[in-house]
Amino acid sequence: MQRSLIPVLRIAYFGPAGTFTEAALESMERNGTINEPVTRISAPSPPAALDMVRNGVADQACVPIESSVEGPVIPTLDSLATHQRLQIVAEIELPITFTIAVRPGTPVEAIKTVAAYPVAAAQVAQWIAKNLPEAHIVAATSNAAAADDVCENEADAAVTTAIAADQRGLQRFADKVADVEGASTSFVLVQAPTAPPARTGSDRTSIVLGLPNKPGSLAAAMNEFALRGIDLTRIQSRPTRTGMGTYRFYIDCRGHIDDTAVGEALKALHRNGADVRYLGSWPTTVTDASSPPDDSAETAWLAALRQGEDHT
Amino acid sequence: MQRSLIPVLRIAYFGPAGTFTEAALESMERNGTINEPVTRISAPSPPAALDMVRNGVADQACVPIESSVEGPVIPTLDSLATHQRLQIVAEIELPITFTIAVRPGTPVEAIKTVAAYPVAAAQVAQWIAKNLPEAHIVAATSNAAAADDVCENEADAAVTTAIAADQRGLQRFADKVADVEGASTSFVLVQAPTAPPARTGSDRTSIVLGLPNKPGSLAAAMNEFALRGIDLTRIQSRPTRTGMGTYRFYIDCRGHIDDTAVGEALKALHRNGADVRYLGSWPTTVTDASSPPDDSAETAWLAALRQGEDHT
């Protein structure tokens, strides 16, 4: 008997099975961002998922990078800023809402205990008080572990994700549960350095900047973007802890490394002595993206002058 | 029988009793930052502690603002940036290490379960594996709740804080437990707007900047600091979610609002149409602080010229 070998993309994700990160990875498989067969590999933390790519255990990693509630995911950014360079090739933003899961057939009056990761418990406290006023919360070690606690009869219901409930054959008692509407988290797909996905005109570029520790060095770097009409979408200082008063900066801007303006800004930063780590350019679905100015007319004008044409 | 009424400062803190925030507040009482009798009021979150000051339930609030591991505490910064303005008057940085607490007399071989807040569990996993290899972790809803679980016989040991162990009469089985050395968190003391503590020459000033959403507005704002030789110590963009592509910026700089350079920079930002929310100036013990340039000689020179003296 012979089996055919299908090449499979190994993607590490911040696990365990059933986390929002796995839901993000599943969304990327479904929406065509990833269109190869995938083997998912659970990692205990975002840096551990990224290290699996560095060590060759995985081809890509899916990790959270920014939450609308908690802000930037510092362990992800710190890992991308240090160690072997990796590159972001795609991003997805997921609404963060919870699923209340029970063992199939559990009636509402039988729900006395609700397992929840403490961070999740805080985000559904009002819903629980209103809909399950008799129940009390027991702590779980993660959103996925809360579902395990229900499977193992250690709780009657879980505050978990839809994917974790489905994976374990639990019944979804309620979906899209969240006290405050509109919370979301962005997740990125990361791999070894590569030519970035083609420029779409609605792209984002991410870098880590190390700057000399003196007043004005950040302003000078910002000017390289401003002079070229490039909009920044994130800036975040981060102490490096390698020396007193030493910082690096996590910077995202609109545009693609193949945009003239972005390319020139990166060259200027490099020329001025900044330590520039390129983290990638990728298409963004965020619709507020104003692209860097299109300079094709100026490029044609300059080329004409250089060739001795009589342009005015 | 007559009792004398002692005025007591009511300070809200991110609780419950025994959190690192309460330990920070206790340190401020001990080191003389606060030198009045204090009543501590537990609040369920940093924004809730700040709201207690806004509502008059508390005179001051003690809340975490930045962790060396997790980065800026976004709920604290978001609350300071919005609603009624409050002002930071003091800051303290605490090393983050854990205490392993047991019921008095518990022998090591009797420790089968260890209650831990999941975030804390991740920070002591190696220590537990080495020193309590037989024990397994059970989730607790907070560092303080882990200690409660031991009091209530729901676990044999707790990963908790020294203050929580002492408050509950537990025995400290081990202190200063942390897999990675050097983790710390900064906490601030906040109150209604006030004249700031006097300039010490080693101060920090914090503002929230709202800027027009166009390329270059951030660079222009950065230039107001750079032109005056003022070092920034934090910059963090934050989507406001009130409109597409609208950001505010959390900015800390060296110096005091009474420093000429800092005062001039704030005036310039205000003149240029930025929305400037002043969050306070306070003494910092961070020793990498290079103060803004002392301009007393230039001030004397200018004053002399204005009075018609013959200066060169």
C-alpha cells in the first residue's frame, strides 16, 4: 500500500487548541489568505510560536499583535524585535466575543458554576449577572481550558471560544457574548524573511527602530516619514533594558516597501545611522488607509531630464 | 466619651486586598511619599479606582501604569486620557516577585496543589517545576484570591504577594520567586488637578496629545520637544475609536512643567492646535534622567537686553 505525500504548511499558533489565535488562523484558511493544506501546531506563548519558526519546527506562526482593549501585545513585539529576524506577511482583525458552552442538553437551571479565564470573566461579568444570576465563576487557566473544565465535569458552563466549544462537542448555550461591543484583536502571520506580498495600494509596513539616545533623534526619524507624506499608524516606545535610557520604537506606517516614498524613508533612516529592522509589508483591509503619494509623474519627469529631454 | 476626629486620606487602589498595587501603596506610605493616615479602598479595576477619585469616593488612587513585561497598562492610560482630568503626583517602581504561601506548618511533601493567577503561574513555572515537582497548578482569579484559596483549603499553596500572605496569616514558604529576574511594574498616585509637587531637577512630565489626523502632525509635535532639548521617555499611539484613523498619543518627557523648556514646549503644542491634556509633573527616582537644559543664564541675558543694559 502506497500513500501519496501531500506537502503541508506547518503553522504554529498561540494555543492551546481553541484559542482566539486558532480562530484567527482558521479565518485565514477560510478567507484564502492561506490556501494550502495546514498542520496547526500549538505553542504555549506568542514568543514560543515565533521561535518554532526560527527553529524550523514550523513554517509560519500566527500570533496576536494588538488588542483594542489591552493595546499592543508586548511579548509578540519584543520577540519580533530581537533574536533572528522574521517577517509579517498577513494580518487579520477578529471581533472578540465569547461563547458560553455547556455539555449537550444541560438546562439553564443546572448551570451553577461557570469556568472562565479571569480576563474573559471580566469581559462578560454583566452578561453572567443578568443571564445566569445564580451561577458563580470558577477560574480556568485559559479560554480553551474553561471548555475542558466543562468536559471534565468540573464546571457546568464555560466562557470560551466558538472554536473550542465545537472542537470538544459542547453545546453553544450563547454566542457573541461581550459586555462591551466592538472589542477586537489583530493577529499576524509571520515567517522567515521573504519578498513581501505584492503591493496592493492599501498596505501596511512595520519596522523596529533603534535610535541613538539623544533628544531629537526620534523627531528626526519622524520627519523622514512626514517629509514624504507617509502616515504612521502605530508608534510605541519600549525600553530595551540593555542600557540606561535606551529605547527602541515599534512603528507601523501606511504603504509598502515597494512604494517609492516608503523605500526612500527607510533608506534615509538607515543612512542616518538608525538601527532599522524591517518587519514586513502586507495588504491591509483597514479602509482608512491613505496611501503614500504616488510619485510616478515625478519619476517620469526626472527620468526625462536625465535623458536630456526638454521638459518644463 | 468623646473621640477626636483624625482626618484620613482615602486612597482607592486596584484590589482586592493583597495585590501588587496595594503593596505599591504600602511602599509609598512607608517611604514618606504619603505622610498622612490612610484609609485604603479596594477597587475592581484601575479605571474603577480612578473613577472613585472623580466621584469623590476617594481622595487619591494608586494604579499600575507600566509593566516591564507587559508594557503600558492601557486601561489606566485610557482612563487618564478621557473623562474628567486627573493628575499624577507620585510614582513608584516595584520589583515583581512572588511569595509562595502555605497554611502554617504545612510540610513541603504535603503540597500537592498550588493556586495561581494564570499570568503569575507563567512567571514562576520553572521555579514550581524545580521546587515542587509533584504539585499541580489550579487557577485562581487573582494573586490575592490564590491566597484565599489556601485559607479555604482549596489548595495547599498559593503563588501570591508577600502582603496577601501576611494579611491572611499564611506562612511564607518562599519569597522573591520569579523565573526571570528584573521584572518590575510602575505605579502612580493620582488625584484631582492640583499644583504639582515642587520641581526637583529630576522630574517627569506626562501629557496626552490629540493631533490633527494628517502626515507630519506627530513629527511637528516631536520637534517642539527636540528643539528645546527635552528627552522623551515614553511615546505610545492609541486609536481613539471615535473616528477612522484618529489617534491620541501618551507622551512622557523628562523635566517639570516649571522647567522653562517644558513649559515652552507645552505652550507651543497648544498654540499649534494640538489637544493637550496635562497629566502631571512629579519627582522620579530613575537615575538616567537628563534634565532639560537650564536656561537661567539666557533668561538673565534676555531680561538685561529688555532693560536696555549693554550686554554682549
